[in-house]
Amino acid sequence: MQSEFFGLTVRGLLGAFLVKLLLPFVLLKYKEFWGLRQAALRRGGVLAKCYHAYVARYGASVPLSVKFDGPPCLPHSLYGIFIAQFAHIGKNVTIMQQVTIGEDTFKPSGTDARRYIGDNVFIGAGAKIIGGVIVGANCRIGANCCVYSDMPPNTVAVNQPTRFIQKNNLYNFFKSGDREFRDGEWVRIDVCDTQGTC
């Protein structure tokens, strides 16, 4: 196996150095993952290289070809998140650390095998979604679950072995104190609205 260093040219090394030098300034302007991603999609070039360098800092892989319907909620940032190039992620999706939304390498895949994660889905830490799987809206995938078949809407996947539990009206917005992540921003909420105890 050849080291990636030996494949680089002087021009490539200077380019990589320039990207690492520019990254803090680019992040000041575009504000973390979502802003930088949107700028890289619009302009490409150096911004795309900065985006890939930013994602790589977290040991993650989220290609620009992944389609997001809205900003995802990433409570632990991008640490260890791997998303296959043909994934389509809905709105208000919470993705915890060490999640893989991956390719099925045992059969051909492409744009016709795009895996889809519906709106308002919560994906727990270490969960794996493998192959051309469709996860319906309002689903919850527990920590370390391996999902390899379609999930109907409003179901919960739990581990040992993975099984689906049908639920109605799952509330999957990520909360922190008196705020929740909804439609790409943190919104102040009333506890009575979410728990119905008042």
C-alpha cells in the first residue's frame, strides 16, 4: 500500500498547506459545517477544498454530492460520521457521533440506489444504515443499531437483535435546556409544549 505522501507533488503540498492556512478564516466567514457546505456547493474551488479539509479534521466523510433538505442537527459535531455519496437526508434530522450511512458493496449501486433518510429522524450514536435503505419520517434509530432494510414511518429500531417498534407522534427534535434544533436553528421552547404536562 502506497503512502499518500509519496503521491503528492510540490504543487499539491503547497495547495494542501494553503487550504490549511485559509481554513480558519473561511470558517470565520461561513460559520461551521452548514455555511461552509453551502458556500462550497455554490462556488466550488478553494471553498470545496476547505470544506473537505474541515470534514477530515473530524475523521468524517460527508461528500458534497450528499443531498440535504435542510441543516442537520449534529450535537457532537461531525466526529466519525460517514455518509455515502448518494445519500439523501431530509429536514430536522439529528445525527449523533460515529454514524455510518453507507454503501452496500455486495451489489451494484449508483444514483438509482440512493439511500433516503426521511424528515424528523433521530439517528443514535454508532448506528449503521447500510445499502439502499429508505428510513421513513419520524423514525428513531437507537445507538449501535444496524439497519439494512427499509423502516416504515414512525418506527423505532433497537438493538440485540434490531427490531422495529411502531410509535405514533414521535418527538425527535434535539433539545438542549430550553432550546431545540428545528429548521436549521436553535429555537427557545416552552416545556409545556413538548411534554404536555402544563
